[in-house]
Amino acid sequence: MVFPSFKPRFPPRPIAHYALVLFFVMVTALAVLAAFVLHDTTRLKETIGQTEEKLALQELEEAISLLNARARNAATALMAWDEARQQLEDPMYYGYWRNSRALSAGVIPETLDAVDLYDLEGKNLTTAHSGEATMPLKINVKDPQPFLEHQDRHDHLYYFYPFYQSLDQVHLLGYMGLKFDLQEELARFRRFRYLDLKSLSIKASEGQHIPLDKLVSALQFKTVDNPETRALEKLISRSFYEIAAIIAAISFLAYLATVSVITKPLRSLSGHIDAMRRGKGELLGESYRGMLAVTELENVRHSLNDYQQQLDDMHVSLAHKNQELWTQAHHDPLTGTLNRRAFDDDWRAMHRTHPGVPLDVAFLLFDCDHFKAINDTYGHQVGDQVLQGLAESLQSALRSGDRLYRLGGDEFATILLSADMARARQVVERCMEHVLRHDFSVYWVREPVRIGVGISMLTGAQEDDLQLLHRQADIAMYYAKRPGQNKISVYTPEMGEGQESLVSNAETSAVYEAMADPDRLEMHYQPVLALPMLQIEYYEALVRIRGEHGLIMPSSIFPVVEFRGLECEFDLAVLERIRRDLEAGLVPAGIGVSLNVSGPGIVNARVTEKLMQFAPMLSKIKLVLEVTETSLITQIAQASTNLNRLRKAGFVIALDDFGSGYSSLRYLAGMPVDLVKFDISMVRSLEVPGRQAVFVEDLARLIKDAGYKLVAEGIESEALLNRVTALGFSHAQGFHIGRPAALPNPLALGQAAAG
């Protein structure tokens, strides 16, 4: 057989030539990387420097404000001193009093440089009774404003206060003046973290007066040298140089290896094949065609083509195809794990290996939390990458010899032979730890990716028990993913009974009937107090369903809604029920209502449009939209867009159950939120002295100082109500204030609000 001639697109080149080009490409890439690192490092230093300057300025402003307060306290103490009042009434011994008694009697701070008294015309008593004055000889009595004077390389603060005969401030005796050295006072007063006090100077000429309200803008200063910034800069530079050195060394070694390890053997091989073609060698059972037009490899290709090794090529190709077909039939093409067919085959193989012997097995079923939302939010490509990351994490966590299977979608499974419950839990916990450590942010997923695990154990399993094991693990998985449950659940017979009832009981029918007819819903309203006035500002709307045997409570409603995936449809029904209550006048003007919306609902267009139907009511009534923080784990961008739209329309946005989710502070920084509702568990920790109570107090102050209003849930005692009021919470609700109840008529609600 004659092979067609292959003409390369470019003239053949030696391998050494390509290796040298690759080496120079790597060097160029390193230079570009160096430029980017230098630019980013410079920007980082500038940003840190600007932040430290702002913090230093804030420290200086706070220190001067505290110094003003200290001066006023000193003036108040001095005016309460009878000896000071006597000097204004009879200044005969004023010089002795000012130089000896005033600064040593312990009435005013020892750090005060000077004190002087002035008569009603603003004249310094020193000039008339003791000679030399250390304070201004005369002040403007109409506007005795404090000021700073730069004199003899010192910056002195002067404060002037009217001096009355008594605390009722009726009879004015004169004025007093206090003098402080700014630098010395600041040095004594506090220790600065960002401000370099030694660098503090003032932009003023000798003897110039600067009003106190313009003092901060006239001060010049430097920030304290930050060793952490220097260390970070050194670390970045050192890391870059180390990486650059490693890459350069690897590139150079790769070049040498290409020239010495590949080119030389190929030349020898080419000569050997030439000898074979002349009948002086043995047949080489391998065929090769290079992807690049390399001189030596082209010679190998032409030599091998002469021997017509079609049969050997066919055998090699057939073996590869068989292997590929087996792999495709038993492996998942996306994650590389074994698939459902391999799962069934392995189960049967285990029983064929141990014929007639019952096996003790543990079936572990893994499922990704909120995977559908992640897939819908970031796209199928990111969803596929998340599945690959999960498969990699789970496979690395399993024991040697354990096999991971992808059963479909985001479900993975493994079978543990001869494993007791302790060993199964150990494997599961290791799997969850590996998933937790995996960095899913490289796929641009901004939320934590978590898994739930269902475990089913079977002693003496037979070959036909596989479906039973899978079903039990699936039920346990459902319980593991229920709100408030642990992410690991072991199947028990009671779960099976509960699952059947969940699918077929009366609560399920009631939920579907309520979604079809919102009038079947019954809204109960719990009052929320505005603090510290203790007045009802709005009511939280809480849903109930009127069933055949009484009210169906949320604890029975929401498991059905979540299990069936009916969050959006149920939100629409609840919102319609509340809208009808408002139109019926159950809630009078001046008292608001808060609405709870699920996580899937807040990103759903139909639910958002339903909420916008409340917009005409916002001029008469306050509407609060409560979103539970744990429901914002996925689709944050869409949730922010919808919440911003509702906020502009007039809704007040509340972050509900703060402290019970994954990333509370992160949501505060990124989500449009007005109110922060502290979770009941956090509020109740304030009743028990200890570290947790201190943490909640500090966290409340931090969030309040950031500009948010705080709502305390679970208030069940007067003492706890007083505690949250003292901490600065703006609202409170709980059984101590009022239980959820239906509002039968507007008059009843109006009377409750007035009370």
C-alpha cells in the first residue's frame, strides 16, 4: 500500500528550534506578569495608605472632640469653686490665687498650662493685679470662641467660658480662660493607632489664631508606619521572584531536556529505521506522525510508512476502541466517576463474588444543596464545573478501594462493604470536610457549596435489595435537607412512615387547595414595637391554613411546600391573602405590615410583580419585606436587583433570622437591607451572662453604627425587652409583647395599636 505524501504547512524545523521559541515566549510572559504584579502592588499600597489616612484623621477628630469635653468639664469644676468666684468679686489677691492656688488646689487638671479670669468687659484680671499675663489681655465678650494659637513652636488651645454667680446662670460675674498645649495634651490623652503624633504640625504663622472649628483642616500629620503593609509588600515581591525563578528554571530545563533527551534519541531512531528499510534491521512495530513538522519526526514518518503496518495499527486501534467503549459505558463523561450502569454491575459482581452469602452494606447517597438554583443562576457550564468539583472532593475523601458513582443530576453514591455505622459516619464526615475545603469560587460561584447525605444500612443484603437501599437513602436524604436538620441523616423506619404521610396526608391537600383559593389561608398578625416608645409600628403577617380539624400551623405547611417545590406558588397565594386583608381595611393607616417571602420567591419575576401590586398602598401604610438570610445563598445578584426595585418603590427591606445562616455580614455588605432582625437564639443569649452575650452586644453595636435598624425577635420577658432597648434595638417582637392573632375587624386592631 502506498501512503499519500504529507506536505507540512511550514517548512520542517528541528525540535531545538521550537524549544527555543517556547523558552522566549515564557520569558516574555514572565515580563508581562512582573508588570501586572508591580502595578497591582502599587495600587494596593495606595489604597491602604488612603484608608490609614482617613482613620488617622478620624482619630484626630475624636481626640480633639474629647479634649473639648475635658476643657468644658474643667471649666465647670472651676466655676463651682468658691475661691474662683471670689476672685471675680474681689480680685485683690488674684495674682497669688492664679499662680499658686488655681493650678495646685486639685480642682482643675494638672495638664492645664494656664488659667485666667476676665471681667465683664473682657479684660484680663492679670494685667491689673499681678503684672504679666500668659493669656490674651482682652477677649470678645460677645463671641468668646475657642481658638488655637501657634507661638514659640508650640500650639496652644484657648477656651473661654462665661462665669456666673450661681448654677442658675442668671447673674454674670465675668469670664474664664483655659490654656492647653495641644501636642502635650494629645500625648497624655490617648494612644493613637494610625496617627503619628510626632509628625503633627499646623499650617499657621507665628501668633496666628485658628478657630477651633477649622483646627482639623489646618493640622498636618503623617500616619504610623504600618509594618504589616511592608511585610505584605515583601511577601508579594518574594513570592513573585520565587515563582519567576521556578518558571524560568523549568523552562530552561525543558529546553535542555527537549534538545538532549528527545532530539538525539529521535536522530538515532531515524537512522535505525533507515537501516530497517535497507533490510539491515528488524521491523519496528509502531507507527507515528508528528503534529508539528519536525525534521527528525518527518524522517521517522516516511520510514515507517514504507512497512505498511496496517495490521498492527488496526490491532492497536481496536484495543483502544474497546477500552474507550467500556469506559464510555461505565463512566460519567462529565465527572469521570462511575455511572449508574457501573453501579448496577458492581452490585451484581459483589454478590457473584460471594454467592449465597448475605452482605452487610452501607449505602451513602450525596446530594448538592440548591444545585438547581446554582445551575439556573450561573449557567450549565458553571453547574458542570461544580459537579466536577464535587466529584473530585468526594473521590479524594473515600477510602482506598471505595468507588464513587454518579447516579444522575447532582446525586452521587457509594457502597461500603462490612462497614458499621461509626465507620460510615466517619467516611461521610470526611467527604463533607473535603467538599467544604474545595474552592468553588474558581468557578465564579460566590456562595458556599454544601451537600446533604442520606445513609441506609442493611444487614444481610441480597442481590435484589439494591432498590430498597436506594429508596431508604433517598428518604434519609430528604430529612437531611429539611430546614434546621443536620446535613447527615440515617434512615429509620419512622422516616419511611413520615415520608408516606407527607406525600398523602391532609396537609398536602390543604396546601394545594389554599394555593387555588387564597381565601382558605388565614393570616395571623404579631405586633412589632418601636423602641423606646413601646408603640406598635407594624405587624408581621404569619400564615395559617384553616383545615377540617382546626388550624394547620407553619411547621406542617412548609415541609410540604419545600418537598413539592411550591415556594413561589405559595408565596403568590399568601401575598394575595394579605392584599385582600389590606383592601378590606383590617390594618388602618399609620400601622404597617411585614411580608415574608421565600428564597426562590424573591428571585421569581411573578412574585416580584405581585409585590409591586402593593405599591399604591405605600402612601398610606408601611410595608416591610422580610427575606431570610439563609434563603439568599443562591442567585444573590438577581435577588439584589429585585430588592433594589422594591426598595425604590417604597418597601422597607428586612434581613430576617440574622445569625442563623452562612454569611450574615456578607449579606449586610452586599444586599439592599434597611432592618436587621436578630435570630431568636442570638437574642435569648443576652439573658445568660458570658462570652456569647458579649459577642451579640458588640455585634449589635457594630451593625447599628453602620446605619442599620435592629429588630429583636423572641422577647418573652420584661427584663429582655429592657436589655435590647438599652443596646439600641429600634424594634422588638415576641410573646411578651403579643402573640400572633387574627384581626377580625379594623376597630380591634385600632384599639390594640392605641394600647
